[in-house]
Amino acid sequence: MSFPTGITNINNMAPELPVQAAEDLLSTPQFNLIHSFGVDLHHAETYIGKTTRMSRFERLSTDGGQLDGSGIDPASEVPVRTDIDATMEIYAKSIVTNEQVVLFQNSKTLTKFTALLGQWLREKEDLLMRDLFSSSVSYINCTGGINGDQPSNITLNNVNNIESILLGNDARTMLTDIEAENKFGTSGVRDSFIALFNTNMTADIQNVQGVLLKKDYPSQAGLRPEDYAQISRFRFFVSSKAAKIPNISMLGRTVYTIPMYGLEAAAKIEQNNYTAVIGYRPPWVVSSVGQNSQLYAKFAIARAITNQNWISGLNVTTIQPT
Amino acid sequence: MPFTITTGGSFTSTGVGVKILLPSSADYFQTWNITQLPLAPATGVVVRAEWFGPKFGLGQTAKNDGIRWKKTNSVNAIEVDTFGTTTASDGFTYVSINPTIENQSTNPITAITNASPAVVTHTQTYSEGDILQFYGTTGMLQIAGMNFQISSVSGSGYTLTGLRAATLAAGTAGYTRRISKYLAVDPQYLYVTEITKATSAVVRTSVDPTAYYVVGMKIHFSIPYSFGMTEMDQLTGTITAMNATNYTMTVDIDSTAFSTFAFPLTTSSPTATLFATVAPAGASTRRDPNTFVETGYNFQYQAFKSGQFTPYMYLAGGAQSPAGAASDIINWQAYKFEN
């Protein structure tokens, strides 16, 4: 047996443990949740069925009404009520963890996985609301863009057309104005309807005539991180999961749908006592030998377009094919 | 990675495609044609088929493909290849998103007549009542991006009942892909292809509207100026009658004095604004005490709810495909990795 001589360094004396865990976890990616915050929230009671009815009285006719002195009463009018129904549905996800994960490898998995399930709750809800917008609303193709497609890329005229439709239907704006301030490069932001768009469109949004990017708002106070820009009477919010339909344009490009709406256009209904349930099933319940435990999350949701007059939208393609 | 059978079942084939709903999703899927297994059928009859999901990485199954186990001509020997191998046949399509794109047609459209109804020349394996997304059309540019329900289907073509195309230029090329009957949420918007001028306007849609709406429901019109009948734009009417044969609905809107509805000319594409659509707008609940006719209580149709369930596995129909020929008994199993 020979004994090595020389300087002890990290080459001949490698560490017993080659890695160490950083003091904190890295961030779990989460997409922007934009499809729920502009909708009305209702609550469904328990024990009375899974369909929630939302009702609205339509306004009375303003025709006629003048009394001519003859003593003849004007014809009475029967009010019209419109009923919007939504069916409650339940969604769930679970994570089953073997005891050896905790025993040998990982600490505080319950805490970490509970956070993951909580994120899933919010993300799933957002996608369900996105699907409502993409399925049950009429969209108009953008035209007049420079990409020669049908629908074309977005232009100011297309946005203005939707504003005209919403205002013509007496829709109310969702967001209040941001008053102008004495700051270089900024200008006031009008009270606005909401528009939701996909991240693949950001380059096109920046090129729309008259766009006011978020950085040019007179104040950044209270703005949501998803807020991207103001065009005409709309505040545009962005998400990587906003709706798109691959390869269906005239030229075979991906078409993006942009829901654009005002107050009370859509609703989300939560079930009382079932809004967001996160639970834990211990090993002696999940496994006959007590080795696996389970975390689960579930929630109930119903969704509806409550007033088609107050929601519209655009189908668009991008200038650069995506 | 250990496998678990998450679900399984059996059905008797009608010779057309079948959707298997998979609440737990799937990493591996297989079918067995129990009827054909003990027989010595003609060449190419599939008796077993397999699909591999994304967890198999480079080995995952492409859309409308899979491994097929087929009998050779009139003997019991087995040949194994993929559905994409010559002679190709339709296989599996795993669908996890909406709108759901089912098996991709590899053969493009060769013609769309400007007849009423329009007839499409197209070599394909679609089934009666399928709904196709049209895109990249040449000639009949106005319909690119719309979906249509097809009828009178043969291997070389089909009819678009919902398209009266007499005023349109004939189509000379284009592409389609099959989409699910329902979008993610139901009731959904529908494409309008025709509106009559009448005391009760009759509205034709590109698909059979009775699958989505019901008499008594209100519908909201979005009619861009390029379609002529601008007076109808943003109106809401109540459906008073429906016709599943002609894909029409009658609404309580007097369109007698309205401008004529017409598709924009092909020459105006791509600048003409598209499309004319209707969207669900609730119902006014009523009950006639004399006739006992009720409207507003049809929770199957008028309530907003999930449309097409996802994920699901689409099994193409036919003797050389996973869903088999008519009367074949098909067993299926969906597997999932435990991690």
C-alpha cells in the first residue's frame, strides 16, 4: 500500500455531498389569470339543484305614452324577463405521495404540494372561463391589416368597431379612467372596457395606431401585472393561455380570439361550501400498509354569458405567422 | 414506470368513429376486435390496435396513427405495422384540448360547387354528420374559417346542407379537419349562412341547430355589414321553430323590410368583414295554462355547461381501423403510468 503525498485539494479530496439545496424553492411557472376578474361573481346555495338561474328584466318600450285627454288609457305593457341558466360542475385533482419521498428525500412535501394544488385551482378556473368566452360569444374577423389574411392582424379600426357595438348596446365600461398627470411621455387613460389577448400578439398590439402601453399610463398605482396596453376604449390584458385556434385562417394561420366586454357580460357562479376544497387523506386511509398519503383539491363552478349585448370580440391573426 | 389500467369497456361498432371519454387521461391505449379475432377475414382487417402517449417521447403515436395488428388474407397469420403504413387507414387521435381537432384529412378538397346546397369533392373517410373546419379555400374564400356539418357522405365527397352557395364563386381547392360536435362550452355560437326576409325570419346555420338550441331560447345576432342585412345586427330574437333537415330556425323578428342577406363576394376577400353568427342569449320562461306548453325549462340545452368532454380518444371507424366495422365487438383499455 502506498500513501499519496502532496497538497490536499478538491481534486483528490472531493466533497462527500456534491450538491446542496438552495435556501428556497424556485418559482413554479404560473400563467396570467385574466379570464375571471372581469366577470360577475354569484353564489349558489346548497340543496336546491345544480342549475343556477340569473334573471334580468328588459327595459320597457319608450314608444308613445302621451295622454291625449280623451280618457282612454294607454295600452299596458308586459315586462319581459330574460333568464340565463348555468349548470354547476365539479373539477378535482390529487397528488399521492409515498412515505419514502418524505423519509429519504424531501421535507415539507405537504406544504409544497398544497401550494401546487392551490395554483391548479386558480389556473383551471381561469381556463374554464376562457373556454366560455371562446365558445359562446360571437366574434368578428379583423380586416384591413397588412398581412393579407382573413382575419387580418389587428388594427385600430377593428377595435373601434367593437367599441361602437358595445356602446350601441348600452354596455358600461369596466375600468375607471386614470387622470392625466404632468409627466413626460404619459397621457390620460379613458374609462375602459376589457379585452383579453394571447402573448403571441404582443408585437402586433404594440404596433396598433394610438396604442398606449402600460408604461405610458400616468400612474402605475393599482395596475394589474397582466395589464398590457390601452387601445381606443379597451384595456388589453395578456396571458399565454388566452384563446387561440390553430391553422384555421384563410391562409392557414393560427387565429386568436379576443373577447371584449363591459360590466355584467359574463358570470362565474361558485357553490357555497365548495368554492375551493383542499383536503388530505392520511396513509392509513389511502394505503393498506400505510405507505401512501393523498392531497386533493376540488372546486365547483358554473359559468355563463349573461348579456350578449355587452360582449363582443375579434378574431385576429398575427403579422408574423405564429 | 408501472402501468395501471384506469378504465376499460366494450362496444358494438357501427362502422363509424367512436369517442372514448377518458376522465383520468391515458398514456397507453389498446383495442381488441373480439369479433374478428377468431375469424380469417380479408387482408388488412385490424384485430388489435395500440396507441402510445406523449410520455413515450420519440416513440409516441402521431395523430391519426398507431400500431395495427391485422390478419393476412383468409389465414390467421398476423401482420403488424402502423396505420400510416401503405395501405394507410385511420387510427387513434388523442384529444385533450378544445376546439377538438380529430383525425387530420390528408387529402385536400378538389372542388366546392356553388350549388344550393353546396357539394364538396373530397377523397376522405369522414362520417355522416361530422363537422368539418374549412380553411385555406381557393375560389370560395368566404367560407375559410367556418365549420360545416356534412351529409350524403361518400368516399369521394359530401354535401354542405347549411350552405346555399349560388351567389358564391365555386371553390377549387381547400382543406378541412374534423372538429368535435361541441365546443368547450355549450350552448355555443353558430355560423349563419342565410336569413330570409319574412315576418318571422328564417335563419340557416352551417350545422344542424337542433343539436345546440331549442325552441324558446333567445339568440343574439352578429351580422357584419358585409353580409347586407345590417338591420339584423345586434338584435335578439326568440326561436319559434326549428328544422333539423334544412338546418334552419325561425325567430320572432320581422325582417320583411330589412336589406337582403348575402355572403360577401369572393372578390371582396380578404377585406370583407366575416362572419355572420348567432350566440345563445337565455330564454324567457313561460307557461301557457291552456296548452301547458312550457319554455325556459329545458336545462339540457339552454343552460351554460361543458360541451365536449376532454380528454378523449377518437377511434376511427372501419374494418381497417380501431373502431372496427359494423357489428364488430370492440374491447378497449386505457392505461396510465403511475408516475
